[in-house]
Amino acid sequence: MGFFEQYKFLIIPFSTWFFIQLFKVIWDLIVTHKFDFKRILGAGGMPSSHSAVVTSLATMIGKTQGLTSPIFALSVIFACVVMYDAAGVRRAAGKQAKLLNKLIETPGLTNLQVQEKLVEVLGHTPIQVFAGALIGIIVGIILG
């Protein structure tokens, strides 16, 4: 068994994450004409790399272990929790950060001194999560 085959359950999901994040960096460069390397590790945006990672892994597990295996059930539940968090909790936190940043920047409203702005792009819209999940399933089917 070769290195790739031995570690494909790590290599394929992490590679999927890396290429989606790289796509986001390149897309931002095209749209904003600014290179933002922080984007490679940042959360949020289209498509959801978190969703792609967990669905590619679940798909690969389903292919190799069977759709009725306990490990496949675990991976599907894990994927659902991650995707729910991406579109729910983290998205809400991003909306709150945006509102707080606006409040702090409003002259005369507050005397707060802030070192840095809160990160606003934390979560995903349901469409971003769906797109990431679809990419993950396709990658898992083709490469897994």
C-alpha cells in the first residue's frame, strides 16, 4: 500500500480545504485587486471549505466502509454538526461582530477604544454550505 492510499483519508480532505481556500484568495485578488494571504486561513465565503472537508471525508468513509457502518453514521453526524455550526452559530457571531464594529465606529455614540476590528466573516450562508458540501461529495466520490 502506497503513501497516498495509506493516508488518503487525511490527504484528500485537507487538499480539498487547501484548494478551496486558495480559490478564495485568488477570487478576492480578482475582485478587490488586493492580495490577502490571511484569506487562506480565514473562515467564511463561497464555498464553505469546512463543509467540503467533512462531506468529502464522510463520502469516502461511506464508499470504503459501507453506508450502514457505524463509522459512516458518525461521520455524517459530525458533518451535519459542522455544517449547522458554519451556517448557524458562526454566521450569527459574524453578524454580531459587524453590528458591534458599526457601533464602535459611530462618532459620539461610545467612548470605547478598540485595538482592532472584530472579524465579521466567520460563518456561511446556507448556499455557501450547500456548495461546499456538494464539492466535498463530488471529491469524495471521484478521489476517494
